[in-house]
Amino acid sequence: MDWDLVLAGGHHLAVFTLVAIFAAEFALVRPGLSGQRVTQLARIDGAYGAVAVLVIAIGLLRIFFGAVDPSYYWGNHAFWGKMGAFLIVGLLSVPPTLAYRRWAKAGQGDANYAPSNTEIATSRRFIHLQALFLAFIPLFAATMARGYGS
């Protein structure tokens, strides 16, 4: 069995899943968010975090068990750019995650609960910044795939 192919396919599927979940959050966090949607958002955000961990885990497996020697990654500037962008996206996801958990807890048992428009706007700013840095990841990946960055 070609483990490199399996790991590459798994990594790509995990990344696409991560982006799809991110898109769902992007769509849900807007003025008018209330009730069950707040609970749904908190669940989606939990999946976002879990899939991010999966992306990292499969990525590490690719480094150590894939076809490319690990030293290629350690000395590649594009790889570190990709890791930096992923780290920034992760850090930018923390404030919205904390807000979603706070909103879900505040809304327990209250079908009419709605976070304030100011809180929603703040979370949206973080989401937009995540989208910006998320866009750099495939650019760095394409750079690496073409042998640049070493």
C-alpha cells in the first residue's frame, strides 16, 4: 500500500473539511444569531477545533512517514510560512470560540437568547482575519509542491 498516497489524501480531505466547517461558521455568525443557532454554532466550532487537530496529526504523519525526507520540511521557508499561517488562524479562532461557548452557556434554556450585535461584530472581525490567513496556506502549499522555499 502506498502510505504516502493515503496520508496525502487524508490530509487533503481533512483540510477541505476544515474549510467547509469554517465556511459554516462564517455564514452563521451574523446579526440575528439567536436561539438554537447559537448552540449549533458552538457545536460546529467544536468540530472545527477537532478537525484542526486532525489536520495537524495527519500532517505530522506525512512529514515522518511520507515519501519526502523530513529534512525537506525543516529547511523549507514555504513550509514554515504555511505553519505560521496555520498558527495565526488557530490563535485568531480562540476569541470567537470563547464567545461561542459563553453564548451557548448564556442561552441554555432560553430559546430567545441572542448575543449582542457588538459581540457578533467582534467575532466576525476575527473570522474575517482567519479567512485572510487561511488563504495563505494553499499558496504556501503550492509553493512547496513545486520545490520552492528550500
